[in-house]
Amino acid sequence: MPANPKYLTQNRTQRFAKVTAALLGSLLVSASTMLAIAAWSKNPRVVFLTYSYFFFMQWCALMLVAFLFKNGWKCWLWYGSITAAAIGVYLSGIR
């Protein structure tokens, strides 16, 4: 059953923003949060071993969340701020 067209985004720039936020933004958020967790953990090797499982689940969940936003640029703003905060935590936790 096809999707109802009234619920689909008609504006091309919004559609582009949502798709790129879903693919790239969620990837950046997932990678930066895992690096931040690894930088602050006592045993970073364990974090990197479980990285592949949790990374994939988090990436898929964030891809779905990106399409729940009405405005794709707000999604980019949220994902960018979360990524910047996680990178800041990562850089402050490097030994």
C-alpha cells in the first residue's frame, strides 16, 4: 500500500535536509557519542568491541528520528549540536 501523498514532504530542500540528516547526521552522532564514551571509560577496548553492535542500533534509531522532524534543518541543528557536544566530551577526556 503506497504512502498517502498528503503526509509526504513536498518541498525538495526539506526532503534533502531530512535524507542527509538521516544518513550523515545520524552517522556523525553515533560515531561521536561512541568516541566520547570510549574516551571516558576505564577500559576503552571493551567499548570498541561493543561499538559495532550499539553503533548500528543507534544509527538506525537516529535515522528514523530524523524523519519525525517537520523541519529537516532543525534536525541538522540538533544532530550538529549533539555531535559538537560529544566531540567536546571526547577531546576533554583524551588522556
